[in-house]
Amino acid sequence: MSERTRGRVKVPKNPGDLLDLAKAVGDKHQKEGTSSPLKLSVDYNWDELVAEIDKCKELHTAAEDFKRKMEETYRERDISLPNIESAVRAASALLKGVYAKNPKRLGDWGFNVDDTKQKGKEEDK
């Protein structure tokens, strides 16, 4: 004899998918009108929630657009970054040669000069 399952309802955790589901529920609620079972809800007023869902969906879309723009901007930045890093390292080496007797002068150029002695590796005794 087969048993009937109660059915599992999965609510998405992804904000975009959750908002899509909420929009679908809100649309169905509005279509049903006064006969909507969600009118029985004491904790949530779905008539007001529909507007909040729309606003949240717009904000989510804007955030996703900003995310895409951010990623594009980082990609554009990363094109020039290796060349700039190489130039700064070369400048550091050149200035270190120019100011060999006083490497702290590189600080005047914006470099952070650490002149503390490095600790050697402790050998096992």
C-alpha cells in the first residue's frame, strides 16, 4: 500500500530566487482578490507586502548591476596593475641604489622602509 507524502516545500535561500517566488505568490494573491487564502494571515498583510516585494526586487536588481559593474571595473584595473607594480618595484630598486648609505630616504618617496634586523631561524638543539 503506498503512502501519500505530505509534500516538502522548498523556500529558496538565494535572494533573487526568493524574491521571484515572493512575487509569484503576491501576483497569485492579487489575482485571487478577496477569495485569496492569504487574506486569513494574521501576521502578514499581503496587500501591503506586494509593494514591498516590488521595491525589494528593484533594489536587488540594482545591487546585481552594481556587482557586475564592480567586477568589470576590477578586471579593467587588473590589466594595468602588473605593469604599475613592476614599475614601483624597479623604482624601489633604483632608489635603494641611489640612497645605498641611507635607505630610509626612500620614505620620502612614500616607501615603507623596515630597518629592523630579521630574526634568523632557530635551529633545533
